[in-house]
Amino acid sequence: MKLELRGITKRFGALVANDHIDLVVEPGEIHCLLGENGAGKSTLMNVLYGLYDADEGQILLDDEVQSFDGPGDAMAAGIGMVHQHFMLVPVFSVAENVMLGHESTRGAGVLDLAGARRTVRETADRFGFHVDPDALVEDLPVGVQQRVEIIKALSRDAQVLVFDEPTAVLTPQETDELMAIMRQLRDDGAAIVFITHKLREVRAVADRITVVRHGKVVGEAAPTATDAELASLMVGRAVELTVHKEAPQHRDNALEVAGLTVANADGQVVVDDISFTVRGGEVLVVAGVQGNGQTELTEALLGLQEDVAGSVRLDDRELVGRSVRQILSAGVGFVPEDRNTDGLVGEFSIAENLILDRTDGPPFVRAGSLQLARRDEFAQEKVDEFDVRTQGIGLPVGGLSGGNQQKVVLAREMSRDLRLLVAAQPTRGVDVGSIEFIHQRIIETRDQGLPVIVVSTELDEAVALGDRIMVMYRGKVVGIVPATTPRDVLGLMMAGVAPESEGEAA
Amino acid sequence: MSAPVTRPAPVPAQETGARTIDKVSWKSPIALGAVLVLYVLLMALAPHEGSARFALSTSRDFFQIPVFVVPAMTTAWLGAGVGLLVTGAAVLAARARRRVPLWWISVYAVFLLTGFLAWAAAGSPRDLSVVGLLSGAVVLAVPIVYGSLSGVIGERAGVINIAIEAQLLAGAFSAAVVASLTDSPWAGLLAAMVAGMLVALVLGIFAITYRVVQIIVGVVLNVLVIGLTSFFYSQVLVPNTEMLNATTRFPRLPIPFLDRIPVVGPVLFNQTILAYLMFVIVGVVWFALYRTRWGLRVRAVGEHPKAADTVGINVLATRYRAVLIGGTLAGMGGAFYTVVSINQFGREMTAGAGFIALAAMIFGKWDPVRAALAGLLFGFATNLQNVLSVVGSPVPSQFMLMLPYVVTLFAVAGLVGRSQPPAANGQAYVKE
């Protein structure tokens, strides 16, 4: 089935998320929609899927104009979507999730679960993977959950398949497998839209590439285009893809973690007996697929986890068992992985957010009252230093772009006297310009002689920033290896396979 | 489909590697120990010599079971002994990081209860009717079970229903008026269902369409319905009691043959139509929730409304339907007060049963069958106080009136494992 979008425009208030976008996807081709975070890719697909109403423009399938009132209509017309955040009910079984919304019944509304199980098995068999139809979705690894999403779309006879940032949660190996599935679907005649901002994947799988920037189509490219060409098209200027840094100058100060074990509220061990050392003047990147204990590791370092055993010594001071306040005072800077829930108070102003961590005394609080002039002076200084693009420090931080929000977090954390910097996913959901800035600041911090820990799920970032890379899998350390380790070795490590010879023992 | 080009390797299963530490939970041993201490103090400070008479049969039974006569204090201390054993075992289990099984708690409860009853009934000239205790429990559980079903269905769809009390009270009031006017308890029941549904409709309009905080809507509805019914009661019903507030009640409907089985017969098979319907409806709701398309969709919108929306399910309509069905059921429960229990409406006569129903729903982990069982437990606790005042218990009746609420408190405090509400419970769904 041929998909055509003509002049799609979608506005949110003053913001034009999609500005007269045209796109044609032929059956039997993988069409890649490439663009930065916030370029309007997901908005466009939500319009296509009936989740948003377009303000202008038309959707055509096989040259017939469609009008979708909701996702139900889009699905009935043959459009299937594999969502970035899976649209699966965690406590339902695979079969229940697949049948939901188009349930086959044995009369009187009684579910035909046997039929649903058969559908799941048959669809899975076609692609040579196995999914237990009775397994609860919440018990499945994310890679398998994504396959359930694919089965869900295929069981509805989708002819146009949209993959929205599908690789964010996958290991490199799982990514390769996903691409094999996409190619197979294409060879079977499906029209595939692949949304991503990762250049490597685009070139691996795309038949055609459309680049979107600021809600507009800025060009088409062939899969033979180089990374640099695609990146400059995507960002609108030449982009430095590598991070410039000198060889690390090791100092004597260090963060030493020994036997760190963290259990969550259910008693599951999420960080399992981890030991490592980060010396002053080096960056250790904690790599791995999301959800393998990185979050809990960083939170344990800051004292946010409750059930912690083992030892964390920063410059010979024990941090385990201390309060967050004491740990911050000990000189730990912390960039949380989700700035919207943990890093910032969205309704507070930029200035308020910048002093959020130091409201317990002078200089910003005297005799219990805020020193507003001092606060604003400080805020203005930091906004200038960290190049936060804003109309004013009194505006709510929630209104800033992702990149500028992250700069506010970074500015606050770096303005204390630090002895350690922990940055979890510092560039997630951040535009390329801000990524360059943030990377540069992290390297500067390293060069000041601090130990730096960066958590990243993006292999490119891990390799670019790290002096050493520690890969985590299921709460354990698979290995700690130099950043020069080949990507395929790192990829295998992310799937839990320990490296044979490289690196030191964990 | 053409032959696949690549066969992807299977993704490794999640099980391997993940280790768990079982956490020590002292909740059960502490609760069991605390109750035991209170019990022992009561027995030691106010011993009641004499014997207690437990009657298990009624005159209509096929055969008679003789009255059990037990020495009161021996039974009481036996109960304490078993209680101590279970508490000790619970401490050991907690040390070994194991969960205390529900049947241990059941044994503990049965023995302590028997001991307590023997103590309370000691020296009384009247028999303590076990049958009366149990059948009364079923009767009193009726509005609680209907109410808890209302909660279960609404919250499974993601709408918090604090307004069960209001639905019960509106049902009771409407049933009283309509049954009095028409002389038909059936008409009263129908009116109660409509009234419960109307309260649910108001809840739906504010909670689903206008996305007002659901707990606040529920609280306001409770206050509103109490106010409205009290006003109409004193202004309209009291001056016209003959015409508007004197109902014909549903008669008891003994099921021939079955009702004469000792113990079971009078407890289960000599009830009113409302109680029989209750058992049927609990089963139907269970089946509907877990085995039908309707139930799958209701649970989907309560767990992950966006996922339901993306497969073409109308989230708001599904929620409305669930809330309205729930309200109808709670209305039926409300009819209990004025066409089953007594024959007239009284001011605030539901007396918090809606909140107990809410507790039954939580205790029952949002499952209709478990919630119904919890409702029966609360009915039992309420009836215990009635029965004890009949045999002339030494405990002041005002004190015993707290019993159902104390049981509720223990239940909701999570004595029997964690209770996990539907993921999207209480969250209004906003379509972007």
C-alpha cells in the first residue's frame, strides 16, 4: 500500500510542529524519517495514526484521501505503529495485548483466547522468533515486548508500518535483528516508515531518507550519504561529530566503589556486587541497555536508594549511609537521568531551580528568608556562563527546550565545589548544539582533575566521552574496557557476554 | 510470505541472573502479637467462669446437632495458646524472610474468635446461635458486597469511586419512596438501581469528562446525597410516612430442601432474593471482567488508557459504561436497607457501609470474588456485635460497634500481602 502525506501542518498554539510536510512511501521500501529531537517527526506520525488532527493537509493511501477520527480508523485502513513507548498493558498476557481492540469472540462477547494464542504463534513463526502467548508482558525483556508490538500491528493486517524510534531500548544485536525483521517486512511488500535520529541505523537500513528540521522537510538523501552530510542536513550547519579531548591526566583523588549492592522495594537485587574505581581526571562511562541497574547505581551514589550494601569512598570518605544532603556537601554533582521528574521543578523559575540545592543557609537564605537579589544575580551569571537561551531568569524552567533545561541542571550541579560529577543520560532528548556544549563541559570537568561518571545507553556517546567503559547487564558489571574497544565487542557485552581478553577484570 | 532472509537469534530470557533478596516484613507478626496481647489482657483481667453454649442447629434442620457446651475459660486460654503458636511461627517466618500464609492467620482468627465468644457467652442462660451469627453475617454483607462490586468495576476502568456511600444511600432512599408508592419491592429495587446509576453519572461527568480530581468528586457526592436525602426525609417523608415511607419488604425465600441442611441451609439457602442475586452477580462480574471482551477493555482502560486508545478503544465511553454499571449495582445494595432490612428510610441509615465496601474492594485486591469474601468478613464483624448483645456480653456494645472498623483497619493496613490498584486508577484520560 502506498502512503502519501500532502502538506501536513500541525500547530500547537504558536508552535508549528509540522509545516506543510510532504512525504511519499512506496510499498516495498523502507523510508527513513531523520531529524533531531523536537524536529516534529513524532508529531507527524501521530497525525498519520489519527492521534492528532492535522490543521491542514491530507493523508492518502493508494491515492485515496483518508480521514481518521482516531487510531481505530487508521488501523482499519491498514496503518500499524510500533510506538517508542510501547502501547502494551503490562499486566496483560501477550495474547490479550495482541487481541485488545479487535477481539475475536465465541459469541456473547466471550473472548476466544485460544484463537488469539494461535494468531500470536503464527505471526511469530513467520519471522522465526518465539513468543509465549501466555507470558505477561511486564515479565518480558524490552526486546521481546517490541516484537509483541510488531505482532500486534501485523495481526491487524497492517500494510503501512511506522517504527517510532524503535532502537532506543535495544542492544546493538537486538537492533540488528529488528532491522532484519524490517527488511523482511519490506520484501513482503509493506511500506515502512522508520523514525530515528541515529545516523548509523539510517544508512544500514533505509531505501530513501527524508530529513526534517524545525517541522519542515529540509531535504532528501540517499543511503549512500556520509554521516557528516546527514548530520549537517539534520542540524542545519556543519556538526562536530567527535568530542575533542586530550589523553587523561590521572590524579591521586578517586572514587572507589566496592561490593556495592542495591535491592529495590520488591527485594530484587538491581545492582549486584559492583566494584570499580574512577580516578581523578578520567571519565568512566557506564554503558548498557536501559534498565540494567544504571539508574539505581547512580541513585545509590547520591544516597537516594534505601537498601544499599557495600562501600562508596570518595577521597577516602565513606558515602554509603549518609544523607543526600551530606553527600552533596561532600562534593558530589549529580545530573539525574530524567530532568523533568528529578532534576527540575517545572513550574519554578530558572532562578529558583538554580538555587534549589542551597536553600539551607547563606548566601541565598538569611534568617529564613530568600535573598532574592543575590539569587537573581547568581542566576543571571550562570545563565550567561552556560549559554541558556531564555527570555529571562524569572520564567518557568518547564518552558525551555530540552537542551536548555539540561544546561540549567548542569549549571546548578557544577556551581558547587565538586569532587565528583555523576551525569546520567546527560544528552537524552537534547538538541545537537546543546549536546556539543554539554560534552565539552563534562570533558572540562574531567580536565580539572575530577573523577567523572557518565551513564549513557548510546554507544556513540560512550565511545566519544569515555576514557574507560564499564558495561552493566542485569545489575552486574560485564567488564570494564578501554574506550577503544571495538563496537561489536561492546555490543556483545551489552547483551551480557563478557569480553575474552580485553580490559581488566571487573 | 516469501522465505525469510535472516532468522534473528532469540533474545535471552529474563530469568537468568536476576537475584532477589526477600525483605523482612514484620507487619504480620506485630499485628498478630498486638491482638493477642489485648486478648490475653482481657482474659486475665476480666475472667468469666462458667460454660458457654453454642447452638449449631435450628428447628427446621433434617437432623439436630446437639448444643455444644464448653467451659469458657479453658476454651479462651486454648485460643490464646493457639494464637501464641501462630504468632511465634509468624515471627520465625518473618526472620526467615518468608510470607505468613493466609491460612495461618485464618487458624489464628478462628481460635481467638471462638475463645472470645466462649468468654463473652459464659454463664449466659441463652444459647449463642452460630447459625444466627453466620446467616446474619450474609444478610449484613449484602450492601457491602454490592457496594464493593461498584468500586471494583469503576476502579478497574480507572475511575476511583469514593461515592459508593452516596450510591447506597440514594438507592435506599429511592427504593423506600418507590416501593411505598407502588407497594412493590421490585419497583423499589428498580428505582434504587436508577438512583445509584444517576449518582454514578454525576461522578462520571465530573471525573471522566471534566477531569475533576476523582476523590474530591466522590467526597462531595457523599456529602451532597446525605444532605439531599436528609432534607427530603424530614420535609417530605416524615409528614407522609404512610404513603411515602412504609415499604413492603422482600420476603425470605427459603430454597426447598436445601434450606434444611444443618448450618449451611439457614446460612446460605434461607435468604432474600437480593442475597441470592448477589452471589450470582459476583460470579457474573468475575466472568465478565476476565473472560469477555467488555472486561478486557475495561481492564485495559484502567491499566493503560493510551494503549487502549491506540487500538481504537473509546476510553471515555468504556469508563462511563463501567462506572454506570457499578452505580447500578451499588444502588441495588442500597435497596437492601429499605426493602430487605427494615421497611422504611432513616436519616444517614447506610452509616458508612460505602466506606467499608471501599475497604472490602482494597482488601479484595480489586477482584470481585475476593472483594465479596472481604465483604462477608465485614458483615460478620458487624453481626458479631449484634449477637453478643443478645447473649448479654460483658463488653459494652458501644465498644463492640467499633469491631467492623477495626477489622477494616487491619485489612487495609495490608495484613494479607500487598494490594496493587490498577495502574491508571484515578487518572483522567486526556486525548492529545
